[in-house]
Amino acid sequence: MENNNSNNMGLKVALGIALVLFLGAAFYSFDLLKDKKETEAQLTEEKQLVMKDLSNMAKQYDIVIGDNEIANADLVEAKARIQGLIDSLSISDTNVKSLWRYKSKYLALQKEMDFLLTENDKLKIENSLLATSLDSTRVRLEERTMFTDSLMVQNLALVDVVENAAVLTTVGLKGFGVIERTAGKLIPTERAGRSDKIRVCYTVAKNGLVQAGEQELYVQVIDPKNNTLGVNEQVQFGEQTLNYSLVSKFNYENANLNICEFVTPGENGFEKGRYTVNVFNEKDLVSTTEFTLK
């Protein structure tokens, strides 16, 4: 009888210990799930704040560009790169590494904007002083000369804009139709029917954090009917699929590099209307532009 009582008591103790361990594991799992959800919520909130800051930055550029009778190409180009970063951030994964990378780009773009807007204010003041002493023809000539000099200085400064991020970026993206003559001569054209090819040109920006050597970017050209021109092949990056027109391969030597590529038409030639050109570094959109063929 005593043995039975001892066995029952041991069983009860074992069950009690098992219950305590089960409850402890359950509470621990609950805390982990709670922490994970809180972290995801914080990252999502941080992402939205970065998106908001970038949108406000783009609006500031719109205001300054609208105030200039002669558009400053650097301001237009900087605004386009901000829009490209917004588009890339909106489809990016929400994690600490990705968010840190975009925050770094935002801070670099903020420094660039401060510099460009200061230079723009200086130009406006200088132009106002010139207007009091020169006739309208002389004023226009001086404005163009100053803008040209300013662009040269600012373009040198733009080289260092994204050095905080160890990824390749591009500036000065352009797309346009060309007529191909004998001996390889190319004539730009806005006529869809006369275009033999579409030429895409851009500059890979200097970035000392990117390892020198063979690199590649994906170029995507979309026609007015939302068709991807060129080879129209797909590449997979995790769960994301990218349709591209061509792969731009080059030897990167940690210096500015000018690149031009060509996209051929389909069987029916080029459609009339607006074309979109995108450049991707793997799944990240780094540059975008538009042009029209009539």
C-alpha cells in the first residue's frame, strides 16, 4: 500500500514539473512572437518615415525647379534620382539591413540637396544683381554661363553622393530613338517610324565601397503598350521576378563610367507614344527616365 502511495506521489510530482515546464515554454514562445510583431511594426513605421522624408525632399525640388526660368539640370536630375529611390523603397523588403541602406542613401541625398539649394540661391542673388546693370541680352548670356560653370562644379560633387552605400548607382539616364547610317553613324530622332534602335545611356557613379571588377546592371525598356522590349527575359531574385531588355556588363574600376546600350525593335517596329527606361542593380531600381516617340 505504501508503495502505491509513493508511486502516486512521484507521478503527481512528475506531472507538476511537466506542467510548469509546459507553461514556461508557452509564455516564452508568446513573448518571442510579441517581440517579433513589435519589431516588424517598428520597421514598417521607420520605412514609412523614410518614404515621407523622401517625398518631402522631392516636393522641395519641385518648388525650386518651378521658380527657375531656366531649369537647372542638376536639380532635375537629383529630383529624378529621389523618385527612383522612393520607387525602389516601396517594393523593397522591410528588414534592418535594407532600411539602414535606404536611410544612408537618404542622408547622402539630404547633404546633396543642401548643397544644390545653397548654390541655387547664390545664383538667383547674382542674377538679380546682374539684371540692374546689364541689358536683357547680356543677362541671358551671363545666366547661361553661370549655370554652365555651376553644373561643372556640382557634377563633381555628385560623384560622392552615394559613397555610404556599397552598391552601384547610376546618374544621367537617357533613352532616345536613333537612325543608324553607314559606318555606324547614329542620328537621334523622335520619330517612331524612322527609329532603327533605341539608345540607352547612363553613367555608373564612382563608389569606393564597391569592389572593382566585372559588374552588371539590368536595363528594362517598356513601350507604350507596356511590353518589355529587347530579349524580354526573366531573372529571379528571391521571390521577385524581373523582366529585362538587356544585361549591361562592364569592368568597374571605382571611377565614373559612361555606358550606352542599344535595344532593337520587334517585328512591327517601334510604337508611337511614351517609353519608360529603368535600370536595376539586381532587384533594386537605381534609375528611371521617360521619353516619347512620335
